[in-house]
Amino acid sequence: MSISTIKNQSSLLGRIHSFESFGTLDGPGLRFVVFLEGCPLRCLYCHNVDMLDMKNYKEMTPQELLKIVLPYKPYFNSAKGGVTVSGGDPIMQPRFVVEFFKLCQKNKIHTTIDTSCFTTNKEHLEQLLPVTDLWMISLKHFDDKKHRALTGVTNAPILENIHYLSKRKARLWFRYLILPGWTDTWSNLRALCAFLRTVDFELIELLPYHTHGRFKWDKLGLPYKLNGIKPPTLNSCHKIKEMLKKEGYKVILNE
Amino acid sequence: MSAKPKSPPKSRPAHQPTSLPKAYQSFKPGHWLNTINVHDFIQKNYTPYKGNESFLVGPTRRTQKIWKIVKKLLKKEFKKGGVLSIDTKTPSTITSHKPGYLNKKYESIVGLQTDYPLLRAIKPKGGIRLVKKACESYGYKLDPKVWELYNEQIKTHNDAVFDVYLNWDQLFTPEKNTLFRKKGIITGLPDNYGRGRIIGDYRRVALYGIDRLIEEKKLELNRVCDYMNEVNIRLREEAMQQLIALKDLKTMAASYGLDISQPAQDTKEAIQWLYFGYLGAVKEQDGAAMSFGRIDAFIDVYVERDLKKGIYDESEIQQFVDDFVIKLRLVRHLRPPEYNELFAGDPTWVTCALGGMGKDKRPLVTKTTFRFLHTLENLGPAPEPNLTILWSQNLPEAFKNYACQVSVKSSSLQFENDELMRPYHGDDYGIACCVSAMTIGKQMQFFGARCNLPKVLLLALNEGRDEIDDELVVEGVPKLRYNKVLDYKEVRGEFFKLMDWLCKKYVETMNIIHYCHDHYDYEAEQMALHDLLVHRFMAFGIAGISIVIDSLSAIKYAKVYPIRNKKGVAKKFKIIGEYPAFGNDDDRVDKIGVEVIQKFMKTLQKYPTYRGAEHTVSLLTITANVVYGRHTGATPDGRVAGEPFAPGANPMHNRDKSGALASLNSVAKLKYEYCRDGISNTFSITPSSLGKTEEQRTGNLRGMLDGYFQKGGHHLNVNVLYRETLQDAMKHPEKYPQLTIRVSGYAVHFIKLTKEQQEEVISRTFHKDF
């Protein structure tokens, strides 16, 4: 972890990239989505690549953030929604998220974290557990080599953490990106099923790969390595959905 | 049972069921029997419904046949450039035309404005010149006899207003003697056409029958007019016109073979009677908005009784509602093409308020509320009638869900905050036009279109000169001391001073117009369906509020340099730095908006109104935001000259950067108490960003409405559409005959908008996922 993270944790300032007051994609109901800066992963397909670099952000305390969120409470209370912290990856700023979630819970606002769960610090998970109503975790790849190629990091701590959260009865949703040639292979899907059998979770959401975030790479002058990969066909997405449904899981295909 | 007619009504015990005439049998008695009181009748007799939509049925074959006929006619009308045909000979009155039918055999509810469907009538009392122009622009020639009659012998409302304008020197701008209204500072005023915005209590016709209404009107007249002073003489004269109108209404109904002198006996008659009441109004008047009021719970009382008695089944009831709604979709007025710039797409504002909550906390949602919404499914989407949901977070959940579901599917609904309006208007109010609440039968309004407030701000920056042609519009506006970089305090001060000049002119102009309208184009039929003593509102309007707010914010928080021409008129503005824009839930700027509307309201109130009307203000543009923009130079917020304004109270396009809810929260801060004539907000979103599944979309919309209205928002138009659909409809209009979208306060067939208006709608912020 970088020095700046440690410094910011001690002063408990969150590094916030941006907000979306009308989030309908990141968790149940209507949600206020807070995008935090910084991510331990470097996914080749990242669609928020502008949130990775550690410069473009505002700093604020959990209290200040709550003040921004509170005016939206009447909306998400009716639509059974709440707050989602996303990013980037909020797992990079665990203490800030914990403090912010505590305040949310005090104000009866539902909390969701959208994360890769890539951390080696169990303490962070331990602190997040009681204040997080819903965990949305992206599963990237089950072959560690491919995982490294795709995200730059190993999948070992991720899978371990998910098992840990499952044991601790955390409410879990998974997200799975369908990236043609990478994650839709027979062997990876088999590994996905095998893994899912070992955890307790509520649903899995399938996200077909898209290139909407591509322009951000160009804008930042970063090379986009997935050139030539086209979004999966609707048909192939439905096949994967059916396969998972047969396993008895609740599946949402995000068309 | 035979009631003894000899015994005087006073000695008869009021609540004796045995004495009820047949039309009222099995209704719960109450005050409504003794006096004209529809509200009491509804409250005593209606059945709130908390269930879901599963009881609804599809259209009957008869309805389908009629709708097929109508669709053909509508297609023909569109192909002919929007007007099917005009009766150029017969000035329209309640009894001017023979009965008209779509198909006598299949229609269950009858009545058309003229002898043939979609044949438009002329109503010259508002102004003969506009009628002539309208006829000519569609290739017709106004009958010379009519022209002669109204040009030389009968004085119209328009003649009267311009007689007064002509000798009112102040109305002229100093340099060129051009009318104040020609500068586009106040436009759309009803000085050459019918004012509209009056809602008759058409339910009275059904509940009481015409004879009783005539009798009660006479009694009321004698009660309120004791001394013959000017006020009472006028009232007496107006009442006499009302009585004639009521008699005419009876004659009109008789031409269809129906006798409305007595109360309606069942559902079919109730709908027919109240439709006749409305039909009389739209034959007599062609005011901008001819709204219907609030009829769902009223009709439902008859429906429940008939269903219980087994007189009709659900399918027949839905057929009556469907056929009735078809009739409302056929209402037409004759308008000149320029009118289309302000009120695009040929709207008639047959606004029907649905749902809402009662003062006693019972929902006013009935099964018939569902039946009205269901017409959008049975007949497909349509802009008229302008279905308006009176929303409260306390409405039954099943109804909220159904309303949201229909809204997502049709983009034909608007939602208004019942919790805000009920304290002012009680629980029997309707909506006139788009957002104007009025207690039915007890309140009316003097419609006043709107003023271009950004232009007034520019006058303050330019020593009173018009920013486009440099002409001096108002004298005595000083040169700014801080002329290089605009100073917030100074600009605000000068702007507020000019607001006083504007408000005085505005009230005076309105007084002239409505004095003349009352005298030369009085709405006798609609006013006959009001109490004799009514409360009057005088409704003023603001266009371009978000531009004024952002301009002041830019001057306050950034550095704004005017770039002036030789005459000192700012033609452009250079903005250095950033400023918080309206629509991001940022108090720094939103507070400016609150201050401006409060100041506007308070300034208006300084100037007394005709007939003691209560001042109200609306933030509503209809579709005039495009034409207002075209005639307004560059503004200090960075808007370039000619760029359209945002509609209603909407934040400017693409300046709301913090998502849809932040934008809603900003608008919700504009206080209803200063804008009692309504605060219009139009919200467009793509289906996929509203939610992944139909269920989620419905749930999220419900949450959005609950949230917005709890935050104090007043009105929301909801469009759930893909931008691509609209773009395709521009290219292939024939593929989208029923594509309906909400614009400021009403809905239109998208294909009936001009190209410029279509482009403006498409460019407007579509809230999309990130």
C-alpha cells in the first residue's frame, strides 16, 4: 500500500472522485453512488480508468460526505435503495468507508460496497462487516495466471476473503464480466460454478463487456490492450445465464 | 316513491332516504341534496380502492371499431398538415352546429364540437383577425359575412384590448413607439385569443341536471345581489348569460336525443351528461387550455352502484370510459401557425386530475382512476386528455406502482404534488392547463402567459437597451459603475429595480386584458358551472428562470466580463473561473433562485389586480422556451445568443452534472408558496438507466416521485425514451403516429413538433447512466 493511503487513513479523509445521485445499476433500488479514488487492480477493461490515478480527487471527511448524501434519503428510502461506495475500489480506503458507513447506519441508510475484495488485511474486512449491509464483489478470473494478466494481481486473497465473508454471513452479490475469449471459456465457467458452490450468496449479475469506457483510456493517453475484442453476443450471454440458473442460482443479465 | 311536491323543501327532513328521487337511490344523502355541493356527494359516497390493476379489461369490439375510425381520421389530419377541415361560415356557439357522430351505431358516448369529427369551428369573439389568419394559412377563406360582422359590427375581445392599449402611452418603448409586447418581454398574453384556463364543474350537470342548476343559480343570485352597485350589476348580468348558456346546453343535448334537464340515472348517463357539460364549453370557447377537472371518484360512485345492481359489467364500464376518452382526444381548436411556436403540437389541455388523497386521509383513488389510466393501454399513448396524477407518498402502493408502470410505458403522464396543493385548495381541486391548481367550481384564474426574465436582466446591464437591436426599451436605467467586471451587488440591485418596472407593466396589462375578456368574450357556460361568487387568481409567469439564476451565480462566483458594442450594449460575455450552476443541489446557487422568485412575487403584489384577483406565479414555458431563446441575446451564464431556454423550471441543458436527483433537489428548493401557479419540471431518462427490469424501473420511478415530492417539488413530467427512438421518429414520422412525449406541462405527439422543437427536445439532458 502506498504511503499516501496510510497518511490519509490517519487523518480520515476520503479521496472522492465523483458522485452519481441517481444510481440504478449498483445495488438494489435507487442508490447514491460514491466513486472513490484509487484501485489496487489494473484491469485491462476498466471502464473507470480515470479513477485509478491518485491525483484527480476531492478530500472530505465521512461527516462531510454524509452531508452530501442526506438530502437524497427520501428518494432511496421509498425505492428501497441506499448508498453504494464504488470506485476505483473502496477497499483501498477501508477506515474511511467504515466511518462513513457507521454514519449511514445511524441515519438508517442502507450501505453497499462495490469492491474487488483484494486486500490482505483481514482486520479491514472485520471492521467493514458490521457496517456493510451488502457486498457486491466482482469475480474476475479463476485461473490465477489469467487473473494476473487481466488485473495485474493474484486472485488468491480475493477468493480467500470471499470465503471468509461467506462464513461470517455477509450478504453477498457477485458480478461477473463476460469478456469474450477470457472469462467465457468453458474451463473458466466450470471453475466459476465450482467456486460458487462453496459460498453462500444471494445472486450473481452478469455484465457483458462493453467499450463505453474506452474513450477515457484514449483521453489519458493510455494504451488499450483489448482492441479487437467485441462485446459478447446476446445469445452467448443468455447461454451463460441459463447455465448458472440450472445450478440453482439467481442470475441477472445486465443487458 | 313519490315525494310530495307541496311541502316546502325547508320542512322536509334533509336526510330521509325514502324521499330520494330515482336518480339518487342508494346514494348516501347529505348536504349535496340541499345545495350544489359535488364535493359532499363524493365524500359521502365514493369507495377508495387499494387493490391493483388485475380487475381491468381490454377494449370492447365496439371501442376498437371506433378507435379504428379515429385513427384513420387522425392520419388524414396529419397528412393534410394538421388541419382536416374548417367550417368558415358558422361562428361556434353551444347550439351552432348539428349533432356530429363518428359512427352512431357503435358510439356509447356521443357529441362532437361540429357536425363532423375533426372539423374545426371558428370562434371570433376572442379576435376576428386571428381567425381570418388561421383560415388563410390552412388554405381556407373566412366567410366574408362573418368577417364583416365581427370586423364592423360586433366588437371582439381583441378590439377592446387594443383600444385600451392604443391610448396607454406608457406601453410604448421610448425610441420607436413599438409596443412593449413586441419586444418579447411579455408574450403569449391572451389579448387576441380566448384566455381559457377556466374549469367548469361539469359534474354538476350529471348530479343535478340542468333544471335544478338553473333554479339554484337564480336563488343564489337573489341571495348575493342585494344592492345594485357596479359589482352586483355586473354579477347579475353575468348570471343572466350563465342561465342562457345552461338552457342552450339543454338544447344541444336534445339535438342528440338526450334530455339533461334531470340528473343522470346511471354511469353511462353520468359520463354523457358531464361530457355534454364540457362539450358546451369547447363549443363556446377556444381558450388556450380547456381542462376537465377531477372526475374519477365522481364517476366511480355511479359505477359502483351500477356494478352492484348488475346494470353494467366491467367491460361495459371500461367501454364508456374508453369512448369518453376517445371524445376527449378529438377536441380541436383553430389556431394560426404562429401559435404553434408557443404551444406546439396542437395541444388542448384537456387536463384530468386523477387520484390524490382526501382531507380525511382516505385515498381518492378509485377503480375508475385505474380505468382512466388503462385507456393509455387500451387505446395506446396519447397527449390528450392530459392525465395528471395527484401524487402523495400516502397513496396506495398498488396504485403508485400501476401509475409508474403506465408512465414508463407511455411517457404520457404528469405527476403533481397533492401534499403541496391540498392545504391551499382542499381535496376537490383540479389542474387547469399544466400545473395550475383550482378548487373545482369555486376558483378561476385570469391567465397571463409569461415574461422573459433573462431579457429583463439584460436590460439592467445595458442601460435599458434591448440587447439585440440596441433600442431603448426603458428609460432611466443607469450605466453600471462596475462596467468591466460585473459586480453582483450592483447587478442584483439594478435587476430588482427593473423587476419593479416589469411587474407594474405586467399587472396593468393583465388588468386590461381580463377586463376586456370579461366584457367581450365571457365564458358563460363554464362560469355557469361555478358558484356565483368565485375566488379569482391572476396568473403571471416566468420563462428562463434557470438562466437568470445561473447568470447571477456566474456574476457572483466567477468573473464575468461583458463585451460591449459602441452603444454600450453587451453582445457577449467572457467568463473567467467556474460558478456553481442550478441543478446540482448546491445551496450557493439554488438560494439565488429562491430569492428571485420571492422578489418577483412580492413585487407583483404591490400592484392591485382587476376584480381583486390573487396574484400567483408559474415557472412554466410550454414550448415557448425555444422561441424565447431565439429572441434573447447572449446571457452572463455563458448561454450564446439564440440558444433555447430550458423548459419550465428545468436547469439548463447539460449543466446538471451531479445526476438526476441532484437536479430534482435543486428544482424542489424553488418554493411553491411563491409560485402557486405551478413549477414545471420535465425529466427524461432512457429505460435502461431507470432500471434493469420493468419491475425495477417502476420501483425506481416510484422512489423518485416519492423523494421529489417529499423534498417539496411540485410537478414532474416523466419521459422514458431512447434518444434514438426520437431521432428515428424525426426521419420516419409515419412509423410513429402515437409516439407521445411530455414537454413543459403537457404531452404532444412528437411528430407534430417543428424540427427546431424536436431538436431541442433531443438535445435536452437525457439522464443516462455514467
